[in-house]
Amino acid sequence: MRVVVAGGAGFLGSHLIDALLARGDEIVCLDNYVTGRPANIAHLVGNPAFTLMEGDVVASCDVDGPVDAVMNLASPASPKDYFSLPIETLDVGSIGTRNLLELALRNDAKFFMASTSEVYGDPLVHPQPETYWGHVNSIGERSMYDEAKRFSEALTMAYHRSKDVDVKIVRIFNTYGPRMQADDGRVVTNFIVQALRGEPLTIYGDGNQTRSFCYVADEISGFLALLDSDQTGPINIGNPGEFTMLELAEIIIELTGSPGVLIHESLPRDDPKQRQPDITLAKQHLGWEPAIQLREGLEKTIPYFAELLARG
Ligand code: NAD
Ligand code: UDP
């Protein structure tokens, strides 16, 4: 397949491109580096199966030649990033998604939409099945991201229903692994970097809020299973192992040998209290479930951050 990956220079996009190239697909990567990095794809430059097109998908998405699939991962993703890029986040979720859907339509290509567990907001149903409509504050501090993704899902389904585009929507739950940026502000990054530096770990609020963390290789194998399936989704792809932030801190302290000091900082407004994917659909329809549990995934991730810090 010739696959367009929007957001391909980001954390997940670059791992996805590696996996697609490894199975023989050809890639066109679209990225404007607003939160991604050239370093994530530097190893691919010169690969004849890889084409890089630097640009903003909000402005245009013109790709020459045939396209078999369009995968839309373009969006700021960490709360720190989308808090600082609110309009850009809404634009890429709406106009950018529309431009990419039009590209898929013109080429009779599949369209894959990277949505998020944030569409469930601060969920009142736990764990979250795809049938849950969510509990989102449409004017809250996370709304630029949550509503952009909810709009992306709606737009994707509108192209599917009215224009017969073959679409696939994945709802991604907190994913971690090598190539995250050391300053992205996400909890796994902050805790590992703080622990490696011997600094206190910053627990927001009381630390009893929960998340379910998926190792990047598992997340990407879920994407490919969905891309190759006959499913439209939305389908949750995440690891159901659920941890409080205090538990996560404890594991990272143990694995890094950090002094283990915790400090509490204020909880961001509208911070979801709990999050855990119900992956029944992914198991039934894609034959997918995660293979790497949190401790093992962190053991694979900590050396990446150690090397990053050593390089300054
Ligand atoms: P990331 O910030 O590392 O990657 C996003 C990429 O999109 C970056 O390379 C960025 O430069 C690019 N981009 C953003 N706006 C663009 C635009 N207008 N034009 C072209 N490129 C643009 O984030 P990530 O963690 O790799 O997330 C990838 C996707 O997965 C995002 O859509 C995100 O919402 C979704 N997601 C990620 C997670 C997670 O845990 N990582 C969870 C839920 C959803
Ligand atoms: N968090 C924390 N300390 C940090 C960074 C985040 O306690 O240094 C908390 C944050 O308040 C949230 C959870 O960790 O409850 C996950 O945050 P992250 O930004 O990684 O992802 P999201 O909130 O989007 O799930």
C-alpha cells in the first residue's frame, strides 16, 4: 500500500511509519513539526519507500500519485501542548481532518482517524466501552482537544455515511515509549525524567486518579490490526491495566533507583479521575490485545530517557 501518514514525525506517527515500512508499505509523511521532531524520522531519510512532505495539513493536503490509505495522527497530543496551541488543535481536528478526508475520497483510499480516550471526558462509566457517549465539558480547559477529536469522529462518520469512504476510528488510551519528548509534560515522561535527575516526582492532586498505560509497540500493532480489518470502529486500543499516579510513581522510583521523594502540585481543572479501556471489541473483532505490561514497558522506556538526558 502507499500510505499517507499525517503527523508522521511525532511519537506515535514515527513508530507507525517504521511498522508500515517493515511490512513493505510505501509512506508519504506529512508534518509541520509543531510538536513533532525531525529526529524521529531522521533514520528514514534516503529510504526510497519514504517521502517527507513538510507542511500544515490545515493549509493543504495535496499528494501526487496513488494513495491507498490516509492515516490522520496530526494533532498536538499532550495536555501541555494543546493548552499552548488551542486554536491550532481545533483547526487540525476540523479543517486538517477534512482536508485529509478529501484526500482519501479523491483517491478512493481508506481513512484512519487517531481519536482518543479523551472523547469520554471525565468518565462516569468505568471501564469505558465504545458505546459510552462520554462526559465532556465543552467549554472546559481541555475542550480544545476533546471537542476537536469528537468533531473529527463526527466528520469521519459523515464522510463514511454520505460519501462511502472506508473509515477506521481508533480511540487511543495513554501510550508511552521511546521517542516521547523529555519536556512533553505527560506523566510518564515527567516521572521518568524527574526520577533520573534525582528530583522529586510531581504528583498532581492526591495522586489517586487513574490511567491505563499502553506500550507503544502494542498500540501500533493495534493500529495495523484495525487498518487491515473490515471494522469502522470506533475501537478502543489501550492496555486495561489501571494504575493510580501514586502507583506509577512508586514503580518508576523502584526501576530507576531514584531517592523517591514525592511533591504534590495542584490538579489541573477537569483532569479525568479515572480511565480504563474496555477492549472487548478489539479482542473480538481484531484479535488484538496488549502483550507488554507496565513494568516491562517502563524497563524498555527508561534507557531511552537516560540516553536523551546524557546527550543533554
Ligand atoms: P505528537 O505530538 O508526538 O505527534 C503529533 C504530530 O502531528 C507531530 O509530529 C506534529 O508536528 C504533527 N502535527 C500537528 N499539527 C499538525 C498540522 N496542522 N499539520 C501537520 N502536522 C501536524 O503526538 P502523539 O503522541 O504521537 O499523538 C499522535 C496522535 O495520536 C494525535 O492525533 C493524538 O491526539 C493521538 N493520541 C495520542 C495519545 C498518546 O497517548 N500518545 C493518546 C490519545 C490520542
Ligand atoms: N500528572 C501528574 N504529574 C505530572 C504530570 C501529570 O500527576 O507531572 C497526572 C495528570 O494530572 C493526570 C495524569 O497524570 O491525572 C495523566 O496525565 P497526562 O498528562 O500524562 O495525560 P492525560 O491527562 O491526558 O491522561
